[in-house]
Amino acid sequence: PGHPKDKTYVFGVIWSFAYKLEGSSDEEIVVATTRPETMLGDVAVAVHPDDPRYKHLHGRHFVHPFVEGRKLKLITDATLVDMNFGTGAVKITPAHDPNDFAAGRRHGLPEITVFTEEGKMADNCGQFSGMMRFEARVEVVTALKKLGLYRGEAENRMRLGRCSRTNDVIEPMLKPQWWVDCSRMAKRAADAVRHGELKIIPEEHNKTWFRWLDNIRDWCVSRQLWWGHRIPAYDVK
């Protein structure tokens, strides 16, 4: 929706490009993405702390080519980065990727939203502001080539999330949500099994019970699952 009907857009491809090290015209770090338009929301580059290729760059900054004044810090994250995959460097876009969001929270990174609810690039996207997201994909790659930062592309089989109502491509975005703290409830439920107050049959499912409840997360009760989904909040008198 919102894109020209006579145009097609490429999916199933991973594009590589470089970020230049601040204060250096020669040294760079190469990252890859299946959504080049999201680089406009990049705030950092992550590498594995044990990767010898990037030891000398820990804590240094890279320059964003399209957003004036934005510097991308090189962070180390053993949870997110597999040093044996690709270049071992991962671009971090906390506002538009679940894994990047988690990494951003671990490192205290800013969360910059670059899409509007209409699927356009937001006002903070410089020369790409106002473009539809997939138009921006094409233009970002073109601009990277002009700047000499483009490093190639390759086929990449991927799962593409689609909306069940519109068939549109789903975009991860930060939205206000309601949450319920489940930690005390989960502990009571786990303790009930451990102390024999509750018995699970067959017992082999105890491991699943404990794996879920011992690692419980807050429950999001405002998930956008369907239109008219009621938030389970009540005024108890």
C-alpha cells in the first residue's frame, strides 16, 4: 500500500555496505542487511568481544553517511554477534528490529524511529524523508554506490512477515504498550510444582514448566493482534 502499482521491489537479497571510521578516510567496517532503508536508524555497530579483527576499534566511532552529526559507536556484544558469520559486524537499529532492540537496551543506545505509520520515511531521514519505505530502499542503495560505500549483494533466503488483513509487509516498530509484571505469579506457580503442591502429568513436562516460568517476561496485554482487542484492565470495586 502506498507504493506505485507499476513498480516491483526486491526481497530475498542481503546488501553489504561500509561505515567509515571517524577521522580516517581509509579504515572502515562492513555490515550487511536485508533492509537497507533501516540504516537510517542505525545508532551503533556491534562485534564479538573476542574477535581479533576489531580489537583495535573497541569504543571507536563510525560516521553515518546520510545523517549529519550522527556517530555510530562500535560496541561488543557476545549475545548478538556470531563472529564467524559474514564480516562479524552487525548494524544496530534498535527501533526496527527485535534483536537490535534487546542489544540497544543492554548497551543504553538511543532508539530512533525512521518510519511513519503510513510506511514513509520520517522527517529525520534527510534526503530520504517522505519517501515510501521500499522506494527509500532503492534510493539508499543508489546513494551508497555514489559515495563508494556499497560492497555488494547476495541472495538470501528469508521469512517475510505479512499482514493477514492487508497482505502488506510487516515492519517492526516501537509502540506504546501495556504490561503486566508476571514475576511473582510465575514464582508461585514454579514453587507449587517444586514443593509438590501441584503435580504435572507426565512429569517429563516439568522441565518445560520451569523453563518458561523461571525465565518469565512481562506480559504485554495490548498486543496489536486484531482490531478491537480489549485490554484486560478492569475497575474493581
